[in-house]
Amino acid sequence: MNSMIIVWTALIFFIVGLLMFDLFVLHKNNNISNKKTARETAFWIIIALSQSLLIYLLFKNEWVDNPTGLTPKDAVMKYITGYLVELSLSVDNLFVIAMIFNSYKIPIQYQHKALFWGILGAIVFRGIMIAVGVVLFNQLSWIPYVFGGFLILTAFKMLYDELKDTHDDNVRETLGARLMRRYFNFSQNLDEDKFFTIQNGKKLATPLFAALILIEITDLMFAVDSIPAILAITQDALIVFCATIFATLGLRSMYFFLANMLEKFKYLKYSVFAILLYIGIKLILMHHYEIPEWLSLSVIIFSLTVGVIVSLAKQKNEMA
């Protein structure tokens, strides 16, 4: 028990340290460049993958509880698979974030601040949802069927929306935006990277604050999909938390890295559909048939690879 407390405490301090490093070192100014975002994306991926060694050592030396009886090798495999699941399911989130910033006309140099606080909120909310999800999986034997069916329905709804092109690009008129206007008075203009401004003696929320709230709301919606998806991989709380949080930490830099290329990879949405469908089926079968982790990892990598190749090929044909 003492070792578990030490591990969780050290993990939380490490994550807080990474966030402070990002805010006060990597982004002490608002300069954004393709080279810088590429380096930061590589940095967060290296940090995330390096946790595989930590996971291996923790399970090998029995420094953490191991309620599911994982070997160190299995624990690492589940962590990497879960991390890739979270990253792949974040693709749609990136498209929505881009729509939000575009709708509120937020310049790219001010977007990092909204994303930073948005990611911080996402970490807290996802931590709570992970804790609840693990308890549900451990206490209710039928919950995998519910989550599995939900993921399958979500996958087909995503496919339907994509084929019918029913996306609502005007996020200013979404339910979340209308609720915000009920509780806040908004300025029509930005005040640099401030969330609130003073106009005519009145304190008003800026469009940047509106973008932040909508990012938080959409992340919660995506978490409803992603948390059950990673719980289909493993119900070990430490692995689920690490995979989810380190994928979330890298989401911000990945957004800036891909911001100008999102349209190039539009077929990745079909990859996300395939991954959600596979994981939903895996959840429904988990009490009847144990699907090997190498197969899950292979399906995820194959789906993402096909999505990237088809997207690039389609763009090349359009430019020819």
C-alpha cells in the first residue's frame, strides 16, 4: 500500500512538473512555428513511450497492485495499445478544436493558452471518469456489454455523420454555446490572450474564454467514448491513467503540428470508425473470448496506417 501511494504521488508530481515545464519553458512566449511544434510533438511522444520502461519496472518489482495478474510484458503491451487508442480517438477531437478556434476567429498565437487550460481540465475530469469506470468494470459484470454497444453505436453515428456531411461547423450556435451566453456576458472582441476584459466599466468574457469552455465540453463528450475504449484494453487503473493522461498531454502540441494538415488526413476519421467498432466488439466478447493484445495493437496500427495512406493518395490525385 505504501509503495502504491508513493507511485501515485510521484506520478502526479511528474505530470504537474511537465505541465509547468510546458507553460513556463516551452511556451513562455506565443511564438508558434512548424519546426517548434514538430519538436514538441516528438518530445511528448518520447515522454509517453518512455513510461513503458517505468510500467515494466513497477510490475516486475511488484511496486504496484496487480489485480488483473498482468506480467510486466503484458502490462507494457496494454499500456502502448491503450496509448495508441487514446491518440487515435483524439483525431476527431483535433478537428473539432480547429472548428472552435476558426468559428471564434482565435489567432494561432493565442490558441495555446486556451488549449493548456483545456488540457488541464481534461486531466482532472478524465481522472475522475477513469476511477468511476474501473469501479464499474470491477463491480458490474454486465457493464462491458453496455459500453461495447455504446461504442458500436457511436462508431456508426460517426460514419453516418461523415457520409452525410451533417457536421455543424457553426459552433457558435451549438447547445454549449447557447448555455454559455445564458450565464456569461461576452465581448465581441479579443483582448490578446485574456479570458476576461473590461469594457465600459463592465467585466466581460472574451471569445477566447468561450473557445476554452467549448473545448472542455467537447473533450468531456469525447472522453465518454475514449474511457470505455481504453477500459476494453485493461482495467488496471494505473495503466489506464498513464495511457490516457500522456496521450492527452501530447494532444496540444499535436494539434499545432497538424493544424495546417488536418484536411489532408480527413480519411483518418474512417480509421477511428474502424477502431471504435473493433473495440466495441472486443468489449462485448471479453467475457467469452480473450482477444490477444498483439491483435488489438495490430488492428489499431493497421487502421491508422491505411487512413494516412488513403488520405495522402487522395490528396495527390486531387492535385494532379
